[in-house]
Amino acid sequence: MVLVATEFFYFPLLPIAIAIGLLALFSLDKLVLLIVFCTPLSVNLTDIGLGVGISLPTDPLLFGAMLVFLIKLLLEGKFDRRVTRHPVSVAIIINIAWIGLTTITSEMPIVSLKFFISRLWYVITFYFLATQLFRNKKNLGWYLWLYVAAFTGVIIYTIVHHSMYGFLEQPAHWVMSPFYNDHTSYGAILAMFFPLLVGFAIKSDYSRSAKIIIWTLVGLYAFALVLSYTRAAWVSLIGALGVLVIMLLRIKFTTVALLGIGVIGVFLMFQTQIYMQLEKNRQDSSADLGEHVQSITNISSDASNLERLNRWSSAWRMFKERPFMGWGPGTYMFQYAPFQLASERTIISTNMADRGNAHSEYIGPLAEAGIFGSLSFLLIVITTCYTAVMSYFKAKDPQLRLTIMVLFLGLITYFIHGMLNNFLDTDKASAPFWGFIAAIVTIDVYHSNKKKKEELEEATAK
């Protein structure tokens, strides 16, 4: 009555807020799972002032989970050192520390501080908290399937919305709004979960009825991938298939490395001829799937491809001006405009900081955090790949091997996709990306051999 009298009409949300607060204090693991479920359904507010945005309801929940975790860590001082000392964790800590350092020297400190804090709550919740959550393997299943369940709802919404426009290519760029900003981020998540669903549908120990549901999801996700018109997602799945073949055939790393060096050598020797051939391709993005695939290599007239080259060139020029500390985390989109060349601009170029970032998880950090920003992210990629491969061949349990494989292939799709786009500043991509890495590390630390399994069971019993 008091709240109504004072015209505070949001009072029905108070019980929900109290329930979430109780979860954070007494059952942090369930709060993490709630956040994972809410992530695909969250809505992004692009500008709440000072050039920063917020994703609701996940960002406030993530911030709260991070605070509770840090307070508990300070009071109890308990966190498994086997996780913090793991090579992947060390790489992540180095990356976070460097982002924090370059935030201090940033050209736009407020923007960089928001970027740094958001990266902290993504990593703390979806990686460090998740490693402890996944000590119980059932929680890993809950984590994956809760995201899939919510994301499937978004997929159905997107397909129905898209059908109203005849499944044409242009509407495919925005029909997933307001849940995903555009078709590229939507396609990236589709690609990450597709290997997981296919793997579990083929070889998992789920019941027959459960497998029927999973196969239905495989069909739905495949249909959604086609309708997304996301070329980077298609390319990333082809790359993941190549990695799968390499692992199943047990091709040695030296062989793969030599092959990669050979391909790079051939490219350098014949780069002029290759560029001339690519410039002959003038097939732009199209509603025709065949023509859309052909447009992947069009660097002469396709606006999307040319704009990526423009963004990368601008990032490179920014890096050359500030090679060590960069311009500040999260600042690329606000700083790159003066570094564009008139000859490289396209019909979709802008000076208004309103059309995305550097379109690369590897090149963007060069401009924003200097050479060590990019190298520290590459270190995360390398240590994760090494851990996944070693854990896969070390694991004895077939289901455990399957889990490692599908998680690794999902990450491979993003490692490849990250060459062409960057989404780790969003909750949508961060939840599966850091969560998949946390799962692989957890399996390596706790589940990969009999001795560690017995230690886990003993700890769980206590």
C-alpha cells in the first residue's frame, strides 16, 4: 500500500529480486544456471549514457554473481589452486590483467572501465565459477541444455518472424532482434552448438526418446543455420569438420603444422595471382544460397567483405600508432574513423561508431590493447586447444571423450569465426565460449583419470 501510494509500481518485481538475492547468498550455482538460461533471452540496451550499453536481465545478475564470488573469496580464501594454476587459467588471468592495465592508459577510460568490468563478470561467472559447478558432471549437462532450451525458443521466434518476409536474405540480418543484434552473432552461436547436438545425437548414452528430441533439434539448428545467411558460420563449421577428421585419424601435430606452413608458403608465392583471381569474383550477397556461398571470396564488390578489410586496415594503422598499450579496451568503434582511407571506405562505412567493432577477435585487441592484448588472447586459444586434445586422448570413458570432442569442436567454430567477427563483449557469446573452456579445464583437472575421479567423489561426499 505504501509503494502504491508513493507511485512505485515496480513492487511486483521485489519478490523476484529477493529470491535472486537469496540464490546468490545461499546457492550461487543455481544463480549461475539461471543466468545461463536467461542469456539467450536477454535484451541489449545499446546506450544508457557515456557511450555504454547494458544487457537485461543478465548484466545485473552477472555483476551480482561476481560480487558475491569475490566477497566469498576474500572471506573464505578458498578456491582450488589446481584450477588457478592450470595453463588455460594462467592465460586468462594474463589477458584480464593486461586489459586492466590498458584500461588505465585508455583514451576513453569510462568506456574501457565498463569493458573491463563486463569482461571480469563474464570470466568470473562463466569460467571460474563454472569450473567449480562442473565438478559435478550433471551440472555441465544443465549448463549446456539450459542454454540450448532458451536459444531454441529464440530460433523458433526467428524462423517464424523470418517467414513473414518470405525467408529473404535482407530480413535475415535483423529478424532475430531484439534477442540478438544481427545474423552474425546469431549464426556464431548456432555454429557453436551444432557439433554438440550432432555428437550427442549420434553417440551419447541418452534414451531413445531423448535422441529423437536431439535429432529434431539438429534439424532445426541446421535449418536455422541456412536461413541465417551467415557465411562465417558456414566456414567455421567446415573448419571444425577438418579438425574432427584430423583428430579421428590421429594425424600428428607436426604433420598439420608442416601442411599449414606449406599452405602459407604457397599463398605468399602466388599471392598476386590469387588476389587477381579473387578480384574477378563479383558475386555479392544474395538470397540464392549458391550465389551467397560464392560471395564469400568476393573482395572486389561485396560491401560486407570490403568493410571488414576497411576495419582491419584501420585497426592496423591504430596499432602502428600505439603498438604497446593501444587506444583502450572497447574504444575501437569510437576511435577508428580518422584512420579510414577514402579509397577503402564502402557504402556501409560510417564515422558514427554505430556499426560494430573491428570484426576480429585477433585484430581488434591489437588496436585496443596493443601487441600483448592480441598475444594474450592467442595464448588462451593455444592453451585451450592443447588441453582439449590432450584430455581427449587421455580420457578413458567414451562419454567423456565425446563431451570433450563436441565442446572442442564448438570452440573451434568460434576460434575460426573470431577471425571475421568479435562477440566476446556480449553475454550471448561469452556464456558458451567461457563455459565450454571451463568444461574442458574441469574435465582435465577433475575427471580425466581414476585418481582424480576418486578425489572428486570424496570431496562431493563431504
